[in-house]
Amino acid sequence: MLVAATLSRKRYETFGDEAAGAMVDWMQRIDTQRTELRELSDLSFTRIDARFAAADANLDARFAAVNARFAEVDAKIDLRAAELSGRIDALGAALGEKLATRYGDVLKWSFVFWATAMIALFLRTR
């Protein structure tokens, strides 16, 4: 809506034709400048949105690369953990076998010691 259409005849009479015309010209220039400023602002925001979209796409690509790298590291860790678990199980089985053998040896020698001691006591009391 033009600013001139909003001014009533009374304003023309109060300020005079020249002052009212100058005010109308000034208001129209301000309106034009405001419209131009809005267009420039819209263009700037469009450019900024485009930059953010490009940066967002770049970040998405970088995060995808980082996620792929983490997946590789996770796979390597899982492989090493499985390998280590197998080794620990093998060592546990070997240790259990050695402990059983040693326990058997101790039990055998303990029996030999106590049997010898009993025989010696039995022979001495006779």
C-alpha cells in the first residue's frame, strides 16, 4: 500500500502541500529501502543456509568416515579379545592339569610318609 494513500487531506492542509509531498516522498523512499533491505537480507540468509547445508554435508561425510574407522577398530578389538580368550582358556586348562598332577604327587608322597611313619611306630612299640 502506498504511503500517499494513507495520508488524509487534513494532513495536506496542516503541513501544506510541499511539506506533505516531501513527507510522502521520504516515506516512499524508506519503504523502498526497507523492501530492498529485506531482499538483501533474504539473499544473505539464502547464502548462509547454503553454506550451512554444505558444511552439514561435509560434517556428515567426516562423521561417516570416523564411524567406519571405529567399526574397523571394534572389529580388531573383537578379534584380539577372542584370540586372548582362547589363550586364557588354554592356559587355564594347562594350569588345572598341572595342579591336578601336583596334588596327586603330594597326596602320594604324603601317603608314603605317613605309611612309613606308622610302620616305624608299629615296629618300635613291639
